[in-house]
Amino acid sequence: WFNELKPSKVLLYVDKEVAHFFKQRVYFPKQKIKKENKDGSLIVETQITDKREILPTVMHWIPHIMVVNPQGLQKEIKEIIRGYLKR
């Protein structure tokens, strides 16, 4: 999935319960901690060229992680979860 497409910025909210893992290890391509909130949670930024670079890891960390932007990716993850729950 690594191709010549222009990278897209993704913002993620990471709960305080797992924030220490994201401080210690890079889970996403070009991962940067953009903000450390007072409650210990994080805003993490990354760049992707394809959603497959990020979807498996985001799904792994649910419910402790949430896509803030882009909203299209956030909506797609919600649809995947709804489909799973309907089974």
C-alpha cells in the first residue's frame, strides 16, 4: 500500500490509560505526540498514504484510541465496528 500518493495527516486521541505505551514506542508511520493533555491523554499525529497503514493498530487499541481527523476514517471505523456487532 506504500505508493506515490500524497500523505494524509491523521490525528488520534489516546486515553491516559495507554498513553505511556505511545510515549515509549512508535506504532504509526511518522508518529508524533502533538499534545499531552492535563489528564494524561495524548493527541498523536501521523501521516499515512493508505488506511491499511493505520487501521489494524487503531482497531487493536479500541476503546483506548479514537480517530479525531479525518472524519471519513473515523466514520469507516465506526461502520466496521457496527458490522462486527451485527454478526
